[in-house]
Amino acid sequence: MNKNEPHKPIVTGRTVITAVIALTFLCGLLIPSPVFYLAERMGSSRIFLAKDTTEMIMPDGSVYEGTVNAFNGKFDGYGVLKTAHASYTGKWINGRLILGKLTTPQMTYEGGFGGGLDIDGFGIARYSREYIDSLRAAGLPDSSIIIAYTGNFSRSIRNGLGRAVMADSTMVFGRFTNGNPVKTPNAAFRLGETVYGIDISHFQKNLDWDNLALFCDRLGTIHHNTPTDSLYMQPVLFVYIKATEGSAFKDSAFAANMRAARRHGITRGAYHFLRLKGDVEDHISNFTGTAIWRPGDLPPVLDVEVESEILAYGVEKSLDFIYRWLKGVEAETGIKPMIYTTDKIRDLYLDTDARFKEFDYWMARYNRIMPPENSDWKFWQFSDKGALNGSDSPADLDVYNSDLDSFNRYLQELADTLRRLDKFNK
């Protein structure tokens, strides 16, 4: 059987519903059904009756469990298809898998499908120990064996922009063709020596998450403004996403950006923009009621950058407000928040109050050569004019204060903290 063709089910004896379907269809011709009205209100042109089936056996012995279109018998909705050598779980439309999970003895994959059973589009593949060992037994060195891949596929083959982790713990990033990375000539940097990321809000529109990358030179230094060429690139390894501002504002792109980051294997975090007015409890509730945290996410951040508001509100009152927000969010989430600010605000105000010594800092200083004056920063925003593949507008560029191994240990510590909380163990 051609694996790209939709499977045609053999209806078992349990599906004795022909009369019910016919009667319902006839009534639907005379009296529009609630399904019709629901679909019409949702703007859908796909109107059908669906039924859940416990087991459908295909001609090749494959078994499907899930939702089907009762009129044509094709998979439609959520379902699981188990073949002799693989399991496909996810969303089906008119017999074709669109987005889901594939499990085989060689790998586990989550992401897009081309409508058939071929992997197509963006996804994350993790290869099994047995498969990796088989490649070693065949004589391949660890430097040539991919143990995980995050990127684009075409017809189940790695093709397009992608990031691979090799068996020797190194990383490869760039264009892949026919499953293999395309070597970039004269590149003189090692991926993972520096961990780059971005921060975004609703102002960054139409991001092409499938092809997100930072342009750099042959030494790995990230470009500002328009790059002179697009030959060399660095991966976006983390993203901070605006969630809220003040006591009521919620960023319209937050939920979509958080989902996209997770689906594309980019470490994510949420931040709140400080406005010094109203009740601080409303600010805390606005943020914690909007933002989400999962093991592997970065800590929440309070963005403190408007000095004029600090002066207008009063320095002492401002510091109390900021501290109450930080401790309130920590109490709600179990994670100690981080402070985003400038050298000036930190030096003149925050560092004069011993209460803020317990918090990590994400510093804003737009100078790629000279880092923030305070050396004890966790992240540094070094530009607001970064050249980003996958976006027509410039991006804020950030860097972590160590290498990739340290970054991964940091994430593990945060994840362990979250997993110890009762609400994440229920």
C-alpha cells in the first residue's frame, strides 16, 4: 500500500448506525441542526457528522482509534493510527494527518505532516538509543551521528533550516539537504560557546518561526541592522515574550508566541512591563493570571525601565512596589523572578536597597563590545536592532552570561524547582 494514500476503513459489525445517519441527514435537510449553526457561527464551511469509533481495522492490518467523518469514513479529528512499525497520533482532516506525533523504533517525532504519513514541515525528532547504537556499529563517528533534530523536513527527510545535537554533544545549525547539514565555508566559531536569544511582543508581527535565525559573521558575532550577507547564522536558543503591562493590559500575541516557541523547541519565558500606578496586587494578578510556566521555561521577569515614573511616583514607594511585585509573583509561581533594567536604574535605585540582592538581573545596554557595568547579570540585552531571519522588523537581541552547558544546567535547576511544587505534581 502507498503510505501516502489515506487508509480506507473496513467497518466492523459494531457500527450499525446506517439508519441513524440516514435519518439524521434527512432531518438536517429539513431542519438545520445545531451542528450546522455551530459551524456557521464559527465560520466553518466543513459541516459533517462525526462519530467515535473504538476500533477500525484497515486492509493492511493497521488499526485506527479516534474520530471519523460518518459520511465518507475518513479519519477526521483526533485519532491514533497504529501500523506494523509505527504509531501516528494527532489531528486528521479528511483522512490526512496534519499535525501530530510519530513513534517508531528509530525515533519519536512531533510536528507537521504533509497530509499523508510523511513528515513534512517543522518538527522535533529524537532518535532512539537502539538506532544511535546501530549507526555506531556501522562505523559512523559520534561527530556524524544526530541524536536530536529541531527543524524543517520534506518527505520525511531533514531539509531546510534546522538545528541538530550530535552524539559527541556538539551542535550543528544551518541548512540541511537530503538529511545532512550543508557545511559553511570559513566559519570560525563553535555553536554553544555563546547562547543568543531574542525578546518579542505584539510589535513583532508575522514571525516565521520555522526559519528563525540570527545573522552573524564568520566569527559568530551577531549582526546589527541589515547584514552584509546571510551565509552565517546562529540559532535563537531562547525567547522572552511580553505577557502583560500594568494592572490590566494583556499582550495580544502572548499566547500564540508561547505556543510557537514551545512547538519550535525554543526555551521561553514571560515578562511584565512595570507601570507605577494602581494596586500592586492587581499587577500581580494580571501577570500570574496570564502567564504560564512549565518545566524547562525561564523565570518570570519584571521590566523596570522607565526612570521618569520612578521619580514621579517617589523612589521609596517605587522600590516598595517593585519588591512587592517580585515577592508576590514568587509566592504565586514558586520561582524567583528576575529584574530587567538599565545600568542607571540599577546603580541609582535598586542597588541602594539590600532587598534586591537576592534577584538575578537581565541588563539592557546597547553596546555589543562592552557588557553591563555590573558583572553579576544573568542575561544582557545588547541591541534593539538585530537582523533576524524570519522577520521583516528588527529584533531585541539578548545573550546569556555563559555557554550552552551552563545554560542547560540553569534550566534544569529551574525545572527541578517547578517539579517540586505540589501544583505541578498533581
